[in-house]
Amino acid sequence: MTQQLDTLLVTGSTLHDYEKKTGAVNIPIYASSTFDQSSFDSFGPFDYSRSGNPTRDALEKTIARLENGHRGFAFSSGIAAITATLLTLNAGDHLVITNEVYGGTYRFVTTLLPKYGISHSFADFTDLAAVEAAIQPNTVVLYAETPANPLLGITDIRGVVALAQKYHLKTFVDNTFMTPLYQQPLALGVDVVLHSATKFLGGHSEVIAGLAITKDEEMSKAIYAIQNGMGAILSPHDSFSVIQGIKTLRARLDFSSRNAQKIAEFLHAHEDVVDVYYPGLPCHIGYAIHQSQSTSAGAVLSFTLPTKQFTQLVVEHMTIPIFAVSLGGVESILSYPPTMSHAAIPLAERQARGITDGLLRLSVGLENVDDLIADLSQALAIAATTTANMNTTAQ
């Protein structure tokens, strides 16, 4: 019987024949580095945990099912999954990557990939003409995030896939913000989907993990060779944590996303907020495209305040969200991209990408939305009053 996605989130990790003797409802944590082989010349499915572990295997098969992919791979971090996938390129290859990209990805592409003879060009992936203009004779990959970090830029996935098919390229898409619950790039023709499972899939700010899911056997073989050869694997304990997080994804992300919509609307109407970036607002650039390829606007939004000083006052007077790196936890997380997620990007490059001194990113958690809005309201009021008083004193 074919199961709906909601059901697979809960049952996906139990569809494997690992634990039949005890009837355990959870996949066991196979804390073993090696496995006894019953035959001299014919090994079983597992021999050494770098090459494969039953708990990690359960997670990898689960995420492959959820993304409707050929095979899934679990890594020790999101950037490890990105690294392994990009290292399927060869010396002399070129990739076109979105301007709006996670700072760790920017750092890897600009400082490490060139050492392997792999070049890159950045392009505005909200503009398909700009993407096409950046393609070179040696381009082999188009790399997108959608929604992108931190301004929630939207890439037309179908449009990028069409470009890739026209020029015989691969497409890689970071799907961290949406998860397979809200967006399924492989179904739209993408070759590899990437996740920082540290975020919504794990969901509890307790684990660092990354996932890559492939469309076909060719990419599966290429990524497995790198995963096994370089060894940046996810541990059995962390694999178990991500499996448990996936089980509650629907309940957590639906709740947080509804709250994010209300908060975005509140901020959009606030006189002291310069801009709000959230694909659930009709004024958001790419709103219509996002609606056509995703089933929700998600739980992350960003907003710009008038000055760095104003922004600092808001952060210092917020009481509910934690002020921290990362997103996707059950607690609301307020981040300052210029010195957190995108600190690896040089100042001039950050500013060119719209990552200004007044930008904050909010990952909405499971708190009461009225409490969160009240907290934002009082912090904004204090910042406005304090800034006005300081300006009066200076005069």
C-alpha cells in the first residue's frame, strides 16, 4: 500500500527489516564500528560503519522515500553534504551558483573548490536570464537555494531545470527551508537535493547533520564514493536523533509556519520595519513562483530595521527568542546574518547581496504567536524611543 507523505514521516524509518525479534517501535542505535561476517568469502550488507551502518541506513532510506529519490546519504553536517556533492565535479569544471547562498557554502565555493581546479560564477537565481548568461562552455552544475538564506529569494525550479536540460547540466538545490514536506525538487527534475538536517528535519537544536538525495544511480554512485572515501558520515546516535525529528516534522513545521505568516504580516504593517522578506506575503518577489512549487511559505522570515543601532536595541530587548546561530528548532531563534550565518562573506559582497547592518532573520518556533508578536512589539517600541531620545540629545 502506498503511504501519503504525512504517514511516511512517522513510519518511514520502521519500514526496514532491522528489528524483528523484539518488536521495538524505534530503529535501534547500532553503536558498532564493525560487523561480524558469517562467511569467509561473502560479506553481509554491513562490514564497517564508515561504509554503512544500519541506523544511518534507515535514515538514508527514509529521506530518499520522503524526497522520492533514488538514494539518500547522511553526513556529519549540512556543509559536509554540500561539500561531497560539489566534489562530484572535476578539475576544469565550472558551476553557476546563486548570489544568495548560505555563508558556509560561499566559503567552500570561493576558498576551497578553486584548489581542486573547479571554478564558479555567482548569478541572481531569481532571474533566469541572468543564470543563463552566467553559463560557460565548461559549466556542469547550476546550484540554487530556494527559499534562499537569508532574504528568502525564490528560484523558479522548473525554469532552472529547463536551462540545465538545454545546456546538458546538472541541478543541485538546497531544500533546507522547505523540507520534503513543503517542496520536492526531485519531482521537478532536479538531480540532487540537499538539507541541513540540523534545522527543521532534526528540529530540536541537538544535532548537526546533513543529507543529500539523488535522482538517479549515476549521482548516487558518485556521492557514495566521496562519502565512503572521505568519511564525513553521520553517527548512529545522530542518525537516530534525526529520524525522531522527522516523525514530528508535520506537527512542528505546520504550527511554526502558521505563526511565521502572522508575524510577517505584523512586521510588514509596522512603521519602524523597513522591509520584510517572507514568501507568504503577496508583495514578496517570487511569491507566485513559490506558490506554484511549494505548499507553504515555511517558518523562516527576515526583516530589515533602520540602523545597526536600532537592530541591536531590538535584539537586546527581545525576551522569548534565543539570539543564536542556526534555525529550525522548537524554540524561536533570532539571528544576525552579518556576523552569524553569513560572516564568511566579505563586507562588500554582503552589502551587494542585501545583507545589511539592519537585517535580522527569525526562525519561528512553537511558542504562542501572540506572545512572540507582543515581544517583538515591545522591543521595537523601546528601540524607537531610545533611538529618538539619543538623536534629540545629539542635536
